[in-house]
Amino acid sequence: MALPKRRHSITRGRKRRTHWKIDLSQTVICPQCKQRKLPHRVCPFCGFYKGREVIKIETVEERKKRKEKRRERRKKK
């Protein structure tokens, strides 16, 4: 394996690492619900992609009802 002949200076190492930054991810506004989302992906808030509903998103009320039913089933057992 190759070994460096001399030590790199601090400045030289830092110059090499200038591109090691994290960029902010690009977001777009969902035309359906007007929330920010990643481009080319289903909106996590409304479940729509390109004008179609791809994922059915549960509302808070639906989630509460589902959890209550699950609790009732567990109590019966």
C-alpha cells in the first residue's frame, strides 16, 4: 500500500476538506396541501403524488378510533 512521504500541512488538509459540507436539501411545495416536501416523492402530509392519492393518510380522529378498537380487543382476551 502507498504511504505518504511527507506530512501534509494543516492548511493543505483543510483545503482538501472544503467540499465536505452538507447542503440544505431542496424542497418543493405540495400543490395539494401546500406543505413543504422533497421533490419526486409522495407528500407525507396528504399522500398525493402528481395529482393522485398514492397513500391514504390517517387523520388524528381515525387513528384514535383505531387505537380504541385495539384496546377493546385486548381487554376481551
